[in-house]
Amino acid sequence: MGNSELVARSLAAVWHPCTQMKHHETLPLVPVARAEGAWLYDFGGKRYFDAISSWWVNLFGHCNPRINAALRHQLEKFEHVMLAGFTHEPVIELSERLSKLAPRGLGHCFYGSDGASSVEIALKMSFHFWRNSGQIGKTGFLSLENSYHGETLGALSITDIALFKDAYASLLHHSSTVPSPDWRFAEPGEYSLQYALRCAEKLESHLSAHHQVISAFIVEPLVQCAGGMAMYHPEYLKRARLLCDQYQVHLIADEIAVGFGRTGTLFACQQAGITPDFLCLSKGITGGYLPLSVVMTTDTIYQAFYHDEVTRGFLHSHSYSGNALSCSAALAALDIFEEDKVIQTNYAKSAQLTKMAKDLSQHPKVKGFRNTGMIWAFEVNNSDKNFSKNFSRAALDSGLLLRPLGNTVYFMPPYIINEQEMHFLVEKTQGLLEKF
């Protein structure tokens, strides 16, 4: 089967996500025949470097032999069993290992399928906690400006990106926002720390005035990804934790995109030395293999639901919760982190790619070049409203999978990226800038 035939069949039958389908009249789909390491291959043999880890999920390369082996091993036992009234070894072992690796005190794991569902779980769990505790007025939620937490109705209610939110505004629960500590908004001469502290003061003012009706404050720690790879100082998280404690508001850490080493530590919250009340994880948890998400929380939260009455229990379910295959993939991913000393190795790779990108960072069309862990981003001086679409198409022609957020170009490659692939990524991106 060739590229053109597969594309035609897909356009006739598949409604693709986050896509204006009419654009594919002139912007062809890329049919993937196979994938290996950091590369995708179409049916004509052309390859594309997966510089964004297939929407930020693939950590250790496509068709990773160790994750493949773990899945084959589990398939010989069973593929799935309902988690209501039943349990199994992969979900138990994964929960135990995550509890040891995550910030201290997060000893209870509740499983879902994807990032948005984990946010929904955390929001409902926070609200229900206060309800069980007799504080029925705490029904509101607070998030950062320009934040993104998913596209289900609850998650969308606390998202602050108009492209996703405006069409569904009349369906959404009201929530509030406070200024983002994104250092790009700092005043001239103001350091990222100073700006983070100034934003924390705004957070305190809001909590002081409205904490009686706020259930939780949700943040994407260190990097607001869909909001343009906005990066900020970890001190903001420290202050947020103190303020949430002071005003009796839960702190939800949405590490769906930034967890599992993406910011330089296994979990971004670790750079601030804090424990959130809820930690939402997904994307890279299975190494990019299978859908899985988890909400980790504390014994204090858990005990508020532990009761004889069914109505005081947490009434949320998902048919594939704790799927054995997904948990096995996640366990294999954790093995790779440990056996290959991935976090330590990534420090060196991050420094190496940043050094290689020095000329790119100083290009006259580039502004705001920044890096946190294994994430790089910069803005391109280009006012074309179709910049993202056109740049992405040109990147594919050059053998690169890049998907700009507006005029923000970012790199979020698999951790297996090698020196030769770093050179390829940087040189091809520099070449693309000459066209835009």
C-alpha cells in the first residue's frame, strides 16, 4: 500500500484530533509505515525525526526492545481485568514504585486513561474531599493565566487558552485565574525569581480574598507547555505550596507533560522541594506506548473518603483503569530510567544540545530562546497567521516533525537522542529559519 492510498482512506474515515480537516486538502497527512528509535518512516521510505516525541509521550524511542518485551511477557498472562473488586501485580507494583519515586507522602494512586481524565479526577476528588469535610462552599478552582489542562469539560474549565475554550464557554464551570510567572512577562531588568515572587504576591491576594470558595489551585510545574512552553522559577511553586496550606486550598500539580524527567528531575515538583495534594501524571508514563494516567494523593485525602457510606466514597470509574498492559509498559519505562541512569544522562544531553544551538539562539529571527531540562523553545519573528502550519509543513519536507505553538518553535525529543541527531535537529531548524 502506498502513501497516497492510505492518506485517501484516512481522510475519508478518520476525524483527526485538534485538526481543521479542510486544511488537509492542501496539507497532506503523513502515513507512518514503521518507526524505530527517534525516527518515523512513511511508505515511501522517507524518514522524519520525531523532535516532539509524538505529542510529548515517547521517551525512549519507538519500538523500544525492553518495553516490547515487557508487553509480550504480560500478554502471555492476561491483557486486562476490571479494577473494581479485582487487582493484579502490575498495578500494585507500579503504585508502590511511583509512591517511592514521587514527592514524599503521595502514597495512593487512582488510575485513568489520559491526561485530561487525570485532571478531572483530581478536580472531583478535591471538591468531594471538602464536601465530605463539611465545607460545601469550596466549589471553585483557580489556575494560571495561559494554562492548559485538557479538553474535557472539567479540565477545559480551568484551561485559559481561547482556541480550545471559547467555543464551549457556555458549558463550562466558572473558574478564576492569576498571573502566570512566565518570565517572558517580566519587566526589563527583572530576573525570573523576582517576577515569580511578584506573581506569588498576586496569588496571595486572590487566595486571601476568595479562599472560602476555592477548592484547589492547579499549576503546570515549571513549564506551561501548550501555553507556548512558558518557563518559570521553582520558587513560585514553593510559595504556592505555603499559601495553599495557609488558606486551606488544595494544590494540584499537573505534571502530565512535564513529569518523568522532562524538566531535568523525575518530577518537576522536586525542584521546588514540595509535595502537592494531587499529582497528575500521564503522557510519558508508559514511554509513549499505551494510554494511562494516574492521580497520586496523600493519606489525608484518602482518609476523607474511607467510610461505611457508599456516597462518601470516590465515585469515579474508568473501564480500563489500571490496565495490566499499560502498567507493564510503565514498569518497563521505570526500569529504563533506573538501569540507564536516564536523569543523569539527560543533564549532559541537555547541556550538549543547548551548546550546539548557540548560533540558533542568536539568529536574528529568534527571540526568547530558553531551556528547561529536555525542553527547548524560542519565538520566531514572523507575523504570518499561518506560520505554524507553514513551518510544520516545511519541517516535514526537511525530515523533521516539528509542530509550533503559534510562533513558538520547540524541541521535546526522545531521551535517546544522540549527538548526530542533535546536529541534524539544529542544522535543519536553522535552515528552516532562512525560509521564514
